[in-house]
Amino acid sequence: MPTNGVIATQFNVSYTAAAALTGVPFIIGAFAGLGSSILSGVIGKRMLYVLSGVLALAGGMWTMHIERNYGWIMTSRCVQGLGWGIVDSLVCASIRDLYFVSSIEGILYLKYSQYHRNMSDN
């Protein structure tokens, strides 16, 4: 029996409602990623990293201690999704910050590499 079937039986909900335990947090994470990308430019990434870690950890701990209440488990999964979405967008933004090359630096690098390539050919 698939995992969603077990969850549907355990919580006495439909298969679609059991699958929503995965889908809804992803949707919330997508919107959280959009919001955190904008917010990181205003307040910085460090505070958002801390917030996302706290949300994901709190959601995970909350999910571990829920046994028979579908509403509470959906809420805890949504809190996790909020944390995941923030982390996902911040990691990409942090990598982009590390490898930023301005147009002038890129032009200078190309000219420098062409000069050395021509010198090595001679």
C-alpha cells in the first residue's frame, strides 16, 4: 500500500487529502520563496536564515508529536513549507552573491585572458 494510502487510513481522510500533506507545503514554500527574495533585500539574509531554520525545525518537531489530528498535521507541514521556501530561495541568492561579476569586471577579465592567450601563442 502506498504511503498516502496508509496516511489516508490512519487519519480517516481521502487519498487526495493525504496527498495534500505534501502538495500544500510546496505551494506555501513557493510563495514564501518569492516573499523572502524580496524581503532579503530589505532586512538582509541572516535574519531570514535564522527564521527559516526555526520554522522548519519547529514544524518538524510539531509534526513528530501529532498522532491523530489531520488539521494539526497539515498546519505543522505548512509551517515546515514556509521554512523550506525561505531557505530554498536564500541559498540561491547567497550563491548568486558569491559569484557576482559586474559587466566591467567581466570585460576586463575577457581582455586579460585574450592578452595572455595571444602571448602564449607567440
